Amino acid sequence: MTTKIYRIILCIAISTVILITSGCVKDTLYNTPHPDQAALEVTTDWSGISKDAVVPGTYMIRVGEEIQTVSGEKNVFRSLLDPGHYNLLIYNKPNGITIRDITATVNTLVNGTLDPNPGFLFSGYNEFDTPVDDTLKVKMPMNQHIRSLNMELKLTPEDALRLKRTTAVLSGIASSVDLITGKIVSTKGKLIIPMFTLNTESSGASEVVHSGVVSDYTMGNPVLAASLRIFGIMSGEKQELTLNVTLTNNTVHTIKTDLTDYLKNFGSGEIEPLVLDATLTLPVEAGIEVTISDWNIVNNGIIIIN
């Protein structure tokens, strides 16, 4: 084979390899299997919730009108997103609360009062523009909308033994909140019933009131205690606690105490439980009424003068 023929064959072979190779290379290289869309990865941050709150087992991721139920801290949204602007809302569905669109409302009981102990409600909101051919990673701090209100009425051991039954109602409580802004959207305050139980302050222990009836008591430092979970209060309305006390001699005493000033900042950002305590004094003779005095805000066992 002459040198000239060899060179011709070599050129043809090289050209063929180049053509084959060039036919296997894309004109454009992509970063993901979805070059015209975006994936969304959401990580929820629960570090800002109160000590008494519990992270929900499941919660909802809502992008536009599509909702996905998820669990755990990190989740990939099930649908790829076309280029555009999106709203991302994350929230849970606790017991005792109904959610319609972006409004969460505490359920009303058959007696017309609010559920006194709904589950903890959380939400987070963000807006974003989708990238193309990429995964958008969003870290979402979760905001807590329910706060605990604990009330304690201190008694003497002698007065505790004279209690037969207690009932109470608290007015001016907000029932609805906006999941995006976290603001109260109720137009009117509602009533809520605190279930006071007689405990010993020293042990924080044995509940001795069943359905509001005192059945037994262990001597110690007695307190009537009630715990509520609420969104907040209705500004411009009074938060008035009405307490009805039935003594063992079957006399009934009613006292109203104004908690408006103590609850004025409730729902304004603080999420740790608010503890209020006061002293309940029962009458020692006919013609004297029950009194509640010296309300205080208690923080980690320290009394804060309001």
C-alpha cells in the first residue's frame, strides 16, 4: 500500500470518528433531569417554639393551590415547578382548630365557648421565584400561634377544705388568626371556660377536683389552678374572669376580677407560658364575699410586679 493511499484511508477514519463523536454530544448540558423546571426542597426550623409545645408529627406544605402532607424536618415537594412567582405556606392541623384557606379558628363548643386547650398551631410563609434547571432549597422558621395561660389562686389549707365546687369563665378571647401574618383576625371576643382544679402547690400534684367538685384534699400549700391555650386577646375588650365558688355549706359566691392589664401583651410575640397568680380568700362569716387579690405575673418562679 502506497503512502498516499494510507494517508487517504487515515483521513477517512479520523473524519468518521469525529462525526460519530459529535453526534453523541448535546448542544446544551443541563444540571438536572428537569431543565425547564425547578424542584423545591423545604427544611423546617422548629428551634423557636416554646418549651411546653410539641413539634407536630405531620404538617402541610402548600405551594400555590397544591397541598402536600409531610413529616420530619426536610422534604422535597412532590411537583416540579414551572418558572414563575410562588407563595409557600407551611402549617399543621392541631386538634381543636379549624383551618380555612389562610385563617385558623379555635373550635366553638356546644355551650358557645372556645375549646380551652386546642393543640399547638404553627405556620411559616415565604414567597420565591423559581430558578430553571435547579433545586431551590428553602429553610423555613416555624412561628407558634398558641400560647399557654396558667392561672393559680392561692388558698389557706382551711379555706381549701371549705370548697365544694368552682366554675369560671374568661371573656374577651380571640378566636382566629391569620396563618401568613400571625395577626389576630377575630372581629369580636369570645368566652372561654378555665377548669380550675385544686392542687397542692408544694408538689404541683394531685388533682382533687373532678368536674369542678372537690372530693378530697391533701394538706399542703393549696392552689386552684387552670391552664388555657389561646391565640391572644381582643384589644379594646375586657378580659374579665368570673369565678363562682360553692362552699361546703352550699352557699354560692361570685366574684369578677379584671385581667385586662395583665393580658394586654398576650399574643404580641412571647410564646413561653404566662403564669398569673393571686390569693383567693373565702368568707369567714355571713355577709362577707369571696375576694381575689394581689394578681402577679410569675416568670420562672419569680414574681414580676405589673
